[in-house]
Amino acid sequence: MATENKNLSEYDKNTIPNAKDFRFGIVVSEWNETITEGLYNGAFDALIDNEVPAQQIIRWNVPGSFELIYGAKKMLQTQNVDAVIVIGCVIQGQTKHFDFVCEGVTQGIKDLNVQTDIPVIFCVLTDNNIQQSIDRSGGIHGNKGTEAAIAAIKMAYIRQQASMSHPFNQPLLSSGAIQIEETPIKIDKE
């Protein structure tokens, strides 16, 4: 598994952009509540740890993971956020319902990212059993919610910098950093 040799809760604060002025939305599924609360706590704590004021974090609950799409869409339309994190947990059962929900949620969140200018971060566990979900929501593999919050900060920063006239002027992200260098435009005068 991808998380087997990685702790989802570990990050280097020196590589995280300043987040104190960003506003975040978190849409949380009530289905598998023990797991989604753990994921929410990981996301909330990581945002606070990176200087996001608590009043700049908006939480909405929805009944299940399939409803995350609508909740995120409405949050994007009404809450003036810099990024949205969707938190859910779908555990494999004995029917194809798992496949349909996972595919629908994945495609719906992808569609929101394509259709809007505000990043939507996917924090939906799609595990084979409850133990895998426990392990990824604050258990032995750390917390996927923490990882999602760090991704939200980085994506909000990318969005902010891309909209400025001098994008990416801070070389603060180390490995895998997106670095756009300004190239002066030369205009020949006749």
C-alpha cells in the first residue's frame, strides 16, 4: 500500500507556505463518523499548527461520502474560501455499492477541480476494512487528514501566487517545488 512506508502526519513546516491569511472549508461525511472525525481532527490541527486562525476554518457536515460533492460545490459558491477539503470514508462491503460510491465521489471531486478556480482536496479513505481506515485516521500510518490539510495550504498558495503579477517569488518549497521564474519581456521600439 502507498502509506505502508510513510507516516501521513509527518511534514516539514519549513516547506509549508504561510497560511495565516487563507480561509479553508472542510466538508465532512457523517458516515463512518469515528473515522471521519479522526480525519477532521488531523486536518484541523494541521491548519492550526500552520497558523490558520480557527475562525477561518469552516466545517460543514453531510450525510455520506456521495454528498461531499454537493457540499463542496455549495461551499465553493457561498463561503469565499481558498481551498476545500472533503473528508469521507468508504469501506468495502459485499456489494458493488463500494465501487459506485468511490467512482462517483472521485469523479465528482475531479469535476469540481476542473470547473472551478478553487482547489478541492480529496481526503476520502477507500479501504478494504475498518482497520485500514483506523490506521489512516490517526493510527499507525498517521492521519490522512493532516496530509490533506498540508495539500490544501500548498494548493491555496499556488492559486494565490498564480493570480499575482509576480508569481512564485518565494523559493520556499524544496523538493518537487513549482518554481516559475519571471522572464522579462523585451519590447523592441521602432
